[in-house]
Amino acid sequence: MKISTRGRYGVRAMFELAKNYGSYPVPVKKISQHQEIPLPYLERILNGLNKAKLVYSVRGPGGGFTLARRPEGIKIIDIISVLEESISPVFCVDASEKNQCKRVNGCIAHLLWKKLDKKIREVLEGTTLKDLCEWEKELSSTAEDYIPYP
């Protein structure tokens, strides 16, 4: 499975909103700058997330975007599912795929792909935006403790 730029940028944008959760709407330009995402592309991504009710759009002065739910209530799979066509590693394990492989019932590799698909989904379902915020805190604290050798 390869997450597209759209999916990666979507997770980063949602992470930026999670860091600011409970304060003020975050302007799209600020998200774009902090996460190094091209503004027009980010706007399309956020509009898709808005339609999926993962974010709210606030118009006018002081406007921007906010999370529609608390960071611990938004799983990474929620974001990826909106932005990616499929999260399955191969088409034969994708339930939405119309043209299933004719070998699916007797294929040993299919069992491997199903197991991989299950693990991918477990990670994406078991990780929330709050987890990403906590990981950032851990990462920044270890970066501060790092003292390079002369």
C-alpha cells in the first residue's frame, strides 16, 4: 500500500488542527506554511474533509478550520478513508473492488495480502490524532535531550 500525497497531506493538516484544538480556527494559510503543503491543494483536501464532517469551516475574519471532534475521537483511518481510493495493499482484498481475481478462493498469496490488510487497518484504526500530538511531544523532548558529539 502506498499512501498518496493527498492522504499524507491530509493527515498532516489534521495534525495541525489537532495541535490547536480547543483554541481558535486555524487559517488555511497557517496550516499550509507550518506543514509545507501547497495552498490550493490543501484547500481541496480540507473541503473534502469538511464534506466528510471531520472538520468545520469558519468563514470571515478570524476564520479557518477546526476539528469536528476531539483529537482522540478522530482515527487516522477516518482521514485516509476520505482521501484515498483504497487502503488495501492489493485489489483482491478490497471489499469495494468490483473485479475480484478469479484465483481469490485458492490463492495462498491472497491469504498473505488479507493478513497484511488486517494489520494496516489495525494500525490506522488504533491511532488517533491525539496519539500524533503525544508523539510530537515525545519527539521534541528527545530532540532537546540530544547533545551532538563535538
